[in-house]
Amino acid sequence: MGLVPSDIDTTLLEVGLKAIFRQEYAKPSNDAWKKVSMTMPSSGYNETYGFLGATPAMREWLDERIPTGFQATPFTIANKDFEATLEVDRNALDDDRYGEIKVQVQLLAESARRYYEERAFTVLASGEDSTYGLCYDGNEFFDDSHSEGTYYTTAQSNLGSSALSTTALSAARSAMMKFKDDRGKPLGIIADTLIVPPDLEDLAIQLTQSSTTDASGNATGAATGLKNPNQSRYQVIVTPWFTDADSWMLCSCNGVNKPLIFQDRKPTEFAALEGNSERGFLTKKFLYGVDNRFNFGYSNWRYAYFSTP
């Protein structure tokens, strides 16, 4: 005899809730985090990257080829486990409160899907310190002294201190375009994404969509103003995970390289621990949970510029 009365088929219940979870989890979403992250598959505890900052540059072939190898000091990102668990009282099943349980499972799916966004932009916003690791060159991801390689050792900076404005945007864009590779060759990186906290949303929209600016470079709707050079240049991403009300970030996300590495080890899975378990028998609690395994790490620092006034 089982531990659960025959009127509750927990196998069918789990199958039904799993279907509900998958349906909700598969719904289209904004997924702005994918724009700032390049996905790298993972098959182990961690993954090592040796290509960051060492991209082969084209040159005129005069005599022999000049091979570019991987970094002497590889950069490693360890995977992390994440989970969320819903506890359901056995009485809720006895009292036919399946509708409420369905909603909770849908919210669980929504939370699991949204967590990638939270984690990505939390890591990105913390790039000025080492909370979530360092850049491959041993510095903070946003730093004023990036230096690497044998051929070009001049310090470069992707960290600013200007408040968001038309002038500041143009300056950051120019700085990114002039970033040099490890041999001193400008990469011509083109910024295409502006990331701001909710506090700067209106200003960001104005700066990137207004057609004119005033004499001081401030975006304006006045027909007599000067042409706004930043109109339609950037996609604006507004995220609550940027908690500093004044900070903003300019990124290049239109190529292979992006500011973050998304290391995908195990996709999100739904599982249940129900009444036929020892816990269910002792506590009358059923558990429904999701878990996944991944991590975000910093990519090439040249593809993001952070300003903290």
C-alpha cells in the first residue's frame, strides 16, 4: 500500500504540472541578457578560455605569417548551481486547490526564466569590483589600467565618471572605437547599446531618439536646435539590476564578442518530491522545484564602457 490515498495520483499530478511549467517557461520574453552575452557550452565543473584579447589581426603578407596563439595565462569560469522550490501542503490537494497550485508553478517558471536576466545584469553592473570575478587580464572588468600582451603595454581605460549626456555618450563611443588590441592596432569597435537604470530611462530615450540638441549638447525637441548625433544610434536597455541611479553603460553587442560570457552547463529542469517520499509522509508537504547550472563571466573589456558619476 502506498503512502498516498488512491484518489490523488501524484504521477499524473507531476506530469501535468511539468507540462504547465514547460508551457510557461517557453513563452516569448524580452531576454535582453542574450544581447550582452555570448553563449559558450560547458561540459564540466569549469571552462577555460584562452582566446580573449588575442584576436589575430589582418596584415599585409610581406614575408612570413605571424601566428597569434592563446593567452599564456588562461581565464577560467566555474559553473554554479541555482534553484527555486515551491512547497505545497497536502491539504491543498485534498481540498482541490489545483488552480492555485497551477498559478504557483507558472510563477516558478517565470522566476526561473527571469533569473538569467537578473544574474547577467547584476554581474555586468558589478564589473567595477571583483564580486563576480575579474577580467581575463587580472583587473576589474571596468578599470582604468587595462594592459596586456608583449607588443602593446600602454594602459587603456573603459571606466568613466561623466553623467549621462549627449557629450558623454559621444566621448564614450569615441573611446571604444579607439581601443587597441594586444599589438596596438585600433579595433574600431562600434557601440550600439546603452544600458541604464530605471532612474535614467527617460533621459536615455530623449538622448537617443530626439532629433535635435541645444548649443550645450543637451537633447531637445526644439526645431531650431542642432542635429543630435546620437539619434537612433543605440538600443536602450533599462534594467532594475543597475542599482546606482546615476551610472550608465555603453556596449558593443553587434558582433561575435560581447561584454559577458554565458557559460551554459545544464538547462532549467522541473522536478517533484511528492507524497510517496519520506518527507511527504512525515510532513504532508510536496515539493516542486527547478534548478539549472550555469555562470556568467566577463569577456573582452573593450566591448563595454561604464560611467559612474
